[in-house]
Amino acid sequence: MEHTSSLPSDSALQALEDRLPKYDTGPPSVKLKDVLTQDELDEKNKLLDELESRLLPSIQEQLGPLVASLGLRSDSKRNFELTYNILSTLEETCWNTILCIESISGDMNMTSTHDYHFKRCKFYRCCELMLIPSTLSDHLHPLFMRSIELIKASKVSSNYAVTPECQNLERRLLRDAAEFSDFTRQTIKWLQGSDLYIIQEEWREKEDQLDVLLQVFTDLTHPTSVRQPNKTSALRKHVNKLADLTIPLVKLTRIFSKKVSNTATTKLPFTLDTNLNSRTLSTLHELPESIERYFYQVVKAFREAYTTSELVDLRIVIGHPLRHISHILETTLVLLALYLIPLPTTDTSRDSPESIYKAWFSAWQEAWHGAFNNISCALQTFEG
């Protein structure tokens, strides 16, 4: 890899660095709106088009040339003057992207029940959109600073390119650029996605945690600690039984989550009514995080029962979060029953998609009630 004779001055590089602190400031305070005029709605749709078709693709298109200008490809030569120009343009594009998002979402009241006709400008979607600037900044900052670090170090030493420090820095830069590119690609996909797609992404992200929880509860049924006095041993025996009875609940929750998050790939694909308002969509979006939180409360209660000599009322510390989980899943079931729209199928030999889904949810609900009743009965028989 070769260097060009022209290199950015230290003052020019410092000027680049001085652009970054503005990303640490939040959006300006504005008066929130419960309704939008048609002109306001049209303007927000134009900005969404700008975000999806120009700004985010522009970020992605600049990352490849940036990597090449740093000499990080086998067929590329270092051109730090070009690197400087790309970094300058990239930062400007990122900042304009953030300003665009703030113009779309910054004045929106996120709990509206009257925005179902706003389509992709629903308050729910705008609320999720406001999470993007901080993530964008998190990707830009390390790529920006490490690129500048590479330029500065190369100016100081002509042999820096062959040092282990340089090779390590180059690997991190390649990783930073790849992750930034993936982020922009996923964000564009997110913008193009339906309300259901956004909700499914949230449920899908929590599926791995359900696998972790399943392993945690399995481990709780096989404690490895030393033998305790009889009174504690009796408690442990009962807690082991309760942990064992919790496992079917985690498995059924995982089955339900997969059904919600993978509707497009199942044999019975479905979508959601597009006329849902933001409050209903937010409810569906937030439920998987609530489920995870309540399951970990159960884990905490089991672990405390193992480690403390005091007998806690397991009917409260375990029964309470489990009842919340049951309520959440029942709520989701009701919402899906109300707003689920099965997609057409070419298989005419089967029952209608509506009846098949109704049968699936009914069977799942019956299994859940059975598993929940088992642990509820076990909690009632516990003598504290």
C-alpha cells in the first residue's frame, strides 16, 4: 500500500474531530402534536422518502470508498486526502440524516389513538424512528476517530503501516465499516417494512433470551450447592419442583413468540390490520420485553429461595410475575384474534386460514392454561 504525497494538515483533522460533539446533544424541545394537518403529513412523507431513497443509501455508498481510501483492500492504495474528503461528506450526510429524522418525529405525541390513517407516519413508527440517531452516532464515532487516528499515526511514522498496532487498527476499521453498512441496510429495510414487521423484529430479538431463560430454569432444577439442613432441603425440594413446572411455561412462550415473529415463513402466513392506532401497536411492541422482565423476576425469586435461610412467600414472589406473564400472553392473543388477517393460500384442500389459526391459538391457549394451572396448584400447596 502506498501513500500519496498530499496529507491533511493537523488543523484540518482537528476541525473534523470538532464536528462530533454536536452528536451528544439531544433534539430541540418542541410542542408535541396529537393531530397533523394534511400539509404536515405530506411534508413528513417527503422527508421519509428522502431518508429512505437518498440519505441512508448515500451513507452506505460512501463506506466502500472510505475503506478503499484507507488502503484496507488488497487492490487499493492509501489516499488520505481522499479519506479526509469522504469523512467530511460522510459526517455531513449523517448529520442531515439526524436532522431529517428529528423533523419527522420530534413533534409527535407517541400515544395517540387517532392516527391509524397516518400509515407510515403513525406516531408509533415515529417513536421507533427516534431511536435511530443515537445508533447512527454510535457507528459514526469510532469509524471517524479511528480513520483520523490512522492518518495521524501514518504522518508521524512512515513505517507505521507494518506495525502490529496499525494492523489491529485496520481490522477494527474494517469491522466498523461493515457494521455501519449493515446498520444502514437494516434501517432502510425497517423503513420499508410494515407495522407488523417492526413488531416482529422486537419479538424476534427477545427469542434468544427465552432460550437463555429455558437453560436457567433447567439449571435451577439441578442445584449443585452443598447439602443443607432438613428444613432448607425441604424448601429446595419444593423450589426444584416449582422450577421444573416453570419450564413448560417458558417453552410455550417461546412457541408463541416464534409464531408471532415468523408469520411470513410459516405455512399459514398472516398480516395485521393496517388501520391499527399507535397505542395498540405500542402495546404489541412492548409485550415481549415485559415478558422477559417478569420471567427474570421469577428467576430472582428462585435463586433467593435457594440462598436465604428465610422462607419467603413463593405464592407472591413467583405467582405475581407469572400471573402478569399469563395476562400479557392472553392480551396478545386477544389482539391477534381481533386484528390478524390471514393471507390467501393456494391450498384449497384445507380449511380456511381463519379457522386453522383459530384452532392453533385455541390449542396453544389450552396448553398454556394447563401448564399455568399446574404451577398455580403447586404454589397453593406450599407451606411457608
